[in-house]
Amino acid sequence: MWKIIEQFLILIQFMTRIPVFIKTEYSNKKLGKSIKFFPLLGLIVGLILFGASIIFCKLVGMEPLQRQIVALLIILVEIFVVGIIHLDGLADTFDALFSYATKDKMLEIMKDSRVGTNGAVVLILYFIAKILLISEILAIDGRYLIIYPILARLSTSMNAGLGEYARKTGMSNGIIDENGLKEAIFSIILATILVVLIKGVKGIIITVVAILFILFFRRNVRKKIDGITGDTMGASLELVNLVVLMAGVILK
């Protein structure tokens, strides 16, 4: 039992800025084994965002423009809790994929710490879309603020369990080595249970939509670079955020 708790604490420490006061001994192997619990960490993030939304809506208001301000504040809270590691992956991935370069060049672009034009444009569009979608979700059902972090983190679990690493070495390679089909199925079941408990039958539809997008995005990335990287997993996570919010708006 302690091994599972320790793995989850390491996941919190590595993937969020939430303070953990219990001492744990970090290793890439332990982090890799913890990835199957990522949707559960998404639940924690989602509950924080949901709680923040209740407070901000009461303080700011629920008129259309006011909801957009609340949406911006929620995104700021999310960045404060999670950091920008996944956003960095989103920018790097689209800098690479939109470069029309060779596989090796794309992988080199992803490792570049600078953000290119493609990455900057994608980030701008991402934040505009997210503000608009969250503002609509606040008027429809705030529980989607709990759901989208769960399914977004399922994307990492699925990519790690079903994907192949595009590089020969790297930290994400260790994560992928510790995950397989069994771990991916575990995460899918975990995420589905959590989402259904929150949203009922519509939760099943939302989960299926998210899974289909995750598989679609992974397939297209694989065509470009013969596998996945930490950056593409981060990009998938952030894009699933938008897909789930969009599905929530459409389903109402």
C-alpha cells in the first residue's frame, strides 16, 4: 500500500506545484509506475478549479463578460497549481509538427527551449478558446471543470501505455518503459468511473470522445516522428482540455 501512496505523492510533486509534506524518495521508475494514477490527480486539480469557480463567480458575477473574467482567473489558478510544463509541450510540438521538416529535425526543434511562431500562435489560440469555452461551461454545468483535468491526464496515461518513444533516450522513455496496455486500461477504467460518478451517462459520452481524440492525435504524431515524446504527451493533454470543454458545450 505504501508503494502506491508513495508513487502518487511523487506524481503530485512532479506534475503539480501542490506541496507534499511527506518525504518520498524519487526515481524515474517510481514516476513511470505512478502515471496510471494520473486521472486521480486530475480529479484533485479539477476539484480545486471547481472550488475556485464558485468563489470567483460569487465575487465577480455571472454575466457573459463577467464569466470570461472568471474563466481567465480559473486558468490562472490552473497554471499556479499545475505549472506550464504541458503548455511548453504544446508549443514545442506544434513548432515541430508545422515545420514540415524531417523526423530528426522535428525532434531537434522540440528540444529547443525557444518558442517559434507556430508555437506562439497555437498558445494564443489555445488561451482564447479556453477562456471562451470555460465561460460557456460556467453557465451550463461547472462540473465540467472537474471532468476536463481528469480526461486530459488520461491522455498521458494512454500515450505512455500505448505509445513508443520517438527518441533513443530521454526522461519520458523511462515513463513509457514502465507502462503498457494493462496500465492504459487501468487508467481508462479509473477515469471513466470518476467521470460517470460526476456526470452520469453524459460522462460516458464525454469519455469516449476524449479517448477517440487521444488515439487520433497519437496516430498523427506517430506518422510524423515514429512515436511520442514528453512534448507530444503534454500537447495531447492540453488539447484534450479543449475537446472535453467543447463536448460539454455541445452536449449541454
